[in-house]
Amino acid sequence: MNNCSTIFVAGNDTFIGSAVLGALKKDGYLNIYGDEGKNLRDLSQVDKLFRARNPEIVFLTAGKTGGIAANMKYPADLMFDNLIITCNIIECAHRHNVKKLLYLASSCSYPRDCVQPMTETSLLTGPLEPTNEAYAVAKIAGIKLSHAYRCQYGSNFIVGIPANAFGPCDDFSEEDSHVVAALIRKMHEAKVTNRKQVEVWGTGNPRREFIFIDDLADACLFIMNNYDEPEPINLGSGTAFSIRDLAETIREVVGFNGSIVYETSKPDGMPIKSLDNSKIRDLGWRPHVSLKEGLTITYEWYRKVG
């Protein structure tokens, strides 16, 4: 990319897409645009957008996401939305000769019982986690579709697999939020209403890797400029935490003095999701924001606008 490249952020109103858009502006890129009101599920509208703007660079961050509850309740919505949007954007990127596209997959794409930390070669080596299988299959399809266009047409389509992102502007809703946003909201509400306890799904034992949203956006720009290989590349912080440790850290950041009760009848999801980040580290990228620092920034934002 250069400062005058025409850059399309598909899904600019999503959590990750808006962060990528902000990072591009901050770094001085001048010709950036988003969905512009177009329905990305409609191929004809997507094609019109590409024809009008003729982008050179595409960040594909669009598609529905959600936490474990949303994945269990809306598997069809999550799968269909991600499949059709991904197909439309990738096909139009090919039709209109986009120079480079980054497709963002998900760490859910890895097998449930994957060897940890998860390396990119572990994709499709075992069964998926049942609670998010539909979403994961859609994301895997996007990985394979990107590779298929590269094989058949020589398209420079690359794939990034991010760790669990969190930060300001995340979805803090009760039903659809991911674990960090859900726990911040729960503990804040418990603190201000003087409730004695907060309930957390599962045993608290699963381990997850988290990446602050600004670091993830920075990693996306970094690989767009420095990575051209056909294999996916992991985008993470390099450190995994148990849900129990995460909850305790959020309790400290929020200032909630009550107890945390684990609802062991609820599902845990994958036992461990920790990414092997050696590829991107070998290229020279490092995260800048620690988990606690990121949680503090996120909570301060939530207190002001949540």
C-alpha cells in the first residue's frame, strides 16, 4: 500500500473494520472508503461499489459475529451471513483486478482439540468445537475460497487468523457480546446496583488468547504491507489466559467487590485457544498493549458511553 492507494474496508461498521479504517486514517492513507450503504449480501450492489470505486486494496472484515450464546442461538444467521458476504467480496475483488485482499478468518476455524499453541498447519486436522461449528465452517470456507482464487487466477489474496479481539466500540449487548465485553458489562452493572455476585458461563478453566483492537488493526496493516504467502497467518498477542484469570482481572479493573459464580451447567466451548504467532513475529511485528492495559482502556470507554 501507499498513501494514495484506493482502499476498501468491507465491513467498516464492524468492530474490527472500524478499527482498521481508523488505523488507515491515522497512518495517513488518503483514499479510503467503506460499504457506503450497500448491502454486501447482494452481489449486484457489491459489484456496483467495486465498479464505481475501483479499489486496489481490500480488507475483508465484514460478517456477523457473536459470543458462545449467539453462536448457539443463531448458527444459520452467522453461517449464511459470512458465507454470502465473503463470496461476494472475493468474487468482485477478482472481477475488478484488486491488487491485494486480506480476508480475516477466526481462531474458531481451528479444531476443538488442536495441539496448542495452534499453528496454521493445524487447520482441518480434526473436528470443530460444536458450539460454534456453523460460524467456523463459514470462516474455513472463506480461507479456502481465498486460496482457490489464488490457485486458479493468481490473485494475491491473503488470510489472517486473529485471536479474540476486545476494546472500545465492541458489542456489549447481553446476548451477542464476546466474553470480555460481557464480563465488563456484567461487573459494571453489578457494581452500580450493589449486587453481591456475577455469574459466568462455564467452569472458568478454558484458556483464551486476547488481542487489543488497536493492536489487531495494526497487525492487519502490517501483513497487508509485508506478507504475500498463500498460507494463513495468525494474528495474536502471544499469551493465553484462563477465563477465571480474565474474570478476576476485569473485577479488579471495574472495582467490583462481589463474588464470581461459575455456571458449570453452561458450555465452556473449546478448552484452549492459543495461537502460535511465530510467523508474524518473525516478520517483525509485536503487540503494544497488555491485557490489563487494554481492559482498563476498554472499561473507561464503556463507563463514558456504555
